[in-house]
Amino acid sequence: MISFPAPGSYEVKIKCEFQTGHLTTLTNTFHAYYIRRELRELNTRDRKDFLDTFITMSKTPTAEGIKLYGKQYRSLADFEVMHLRAAGARRVDHIHDGLGGVTQHAAMTMEFELAMQSVQPRLAVRDQLTSPPRANSAITISLPPASPLPRIGAILGLHHRLD
């Protein structure tokens, strides 16, 4: 089995010498692609590489990581700050309110994937937007048939208190 280090096209040459002394060379081009899988569906090696890279990103500050892994590297703390700045304000959530959910999460996921690939080029992050959740996934939620929710009261003032 051949494992390529990253996506791309690779020329592979195989030489075979027969007992008669005749030498044959076969050359072929192979294309390697990223395959996005849910974490629990990864084989043991890929899951270990993914989690080890995640740990590396949690322990290696961005400035140090850029020196070690290249300009696409970001620490896990950078992604936490990015998410909190965009979604953590008391009055404004630029990610989860309105139309930003899909585009902002996609952009952050793409940047996260680039950071992971700077450490381990073989890795890909599962696309949360187009990959359906598994039936036994922790994020799958079953709701009862639609029924109106009771109204508790109006929210008053800046402190978000109920009347």
C-alpha cells in the first residue's frame, strides 16, 4: 500500500526484473484526494493523527507554530478567541443570529482545516454543513410534534429580565 503525504498528483514507477533478465518499468500517475469522514468513522491511525494534531494546536502558541509549521498555523486558542469575538457579545451574535451561521462556521472550519494541515497535511475536517448527523450522534435532537411554547413574559431592559 502506498500512502501519499498530501493531496496532489504523484507519478509512481514500478520496476520488475524477470528471471530471464528482462527489465520492465511501469509508470502511472495517481491522484490523492482528501476524504472527509466523521471522527468516529476514521481508522485508528487517522483518528490518532487527528487528535494528536488537535493536542498540538492546543499546546503550541501561534507565533511558535508558524515558525514550526508555516504561515497557515493557528493555535486552538486563536479559534476560541475568533469564535468568542464573533458570537460572544451580550447583544450581538454575528454567527448564530441571522444568516451568518452557515457562512461564518464554514469560514472558520476552512481556516481550522488549513491550520491542522500545516501540522499534518493528510488531515481533513468533516464538513458539518453538508454531512448529515449520524442517528446515534450526540448532536441529533428529536423533538415532539410541534406545539406552541408557553409565553413566560416579555424581556425588559438591558439586563434581559422577564416581567
